[in-house]
Amino acid sequence: MNGLHILAEFHACEGDRRLLLDAGMLAALCRQSCATAGLEVVAEAFHQFAGAGATGALVLAESHLAIHTWPELDSVTLDLYVCNYSQDNRAAAEIAYGALRNEFLPQRVTRRDVVRGDPDPAEGRDY
């Protein structure tokens, strides 16, 4: 279960606006970003909201990517988690994240990285 969990918000996106509005384009971008990074998609679900944004998720052999668009705010939220079961996938996560960022072209980014599976009690509480 060791791995990297990236939680990010892209604000004031200046990339192709259709990526915020079209679930099909969003899905294609997510698949391509993961493929470029060498991450294997094993399942997916995307949904188009009428007159609004889109939401979707890719189940990866290495874990998952969930993404949600907010066209009325020119914003995107994403959640990318890769586990390191058979190999260290942190570099792949960074490549996929970078590919998404390069397409949405956010002018402001909030990113939080969570290292998963670290048993160091100083890092968190065991509930």
C-alpha cells in the first residue's frame, strides 16, 4: 500500500475550455496522461452533467485517478494515487500529473501530497 497520493486543485484554467465541459474529451485526456506515464487503466467511468462540467475516474492497476471539472469556476479538482506494490510509481504519478497540468494550464495550483503506507507515527495517527 505504500505510495504517493496527489490531491490537487487547478484554478483559472486557460487550456482548451472543452476539457472542462466535455466528459469525452476529459476521459481521453485522462487516459492519454496515464498511458504517457506508463500507468495501466483497468476500468473507467465518466459522467457529463447537463449544461455543466464533468466528473470521472480511472481505476489503474497501480490505483486510481479521479477528476472533476468546474467550468463555472474555470477549475478542476483531481485525486491521483499510485501504490508501489511491484515498483516505485512516484515518477509515473508525476508524469501523469504534469500532463494534466500542461493541458489545463492553471494559473494557480493547490497541491497536497500524502505519502501512503508510512507506519511512522510522527506522520499521522493510527485510528
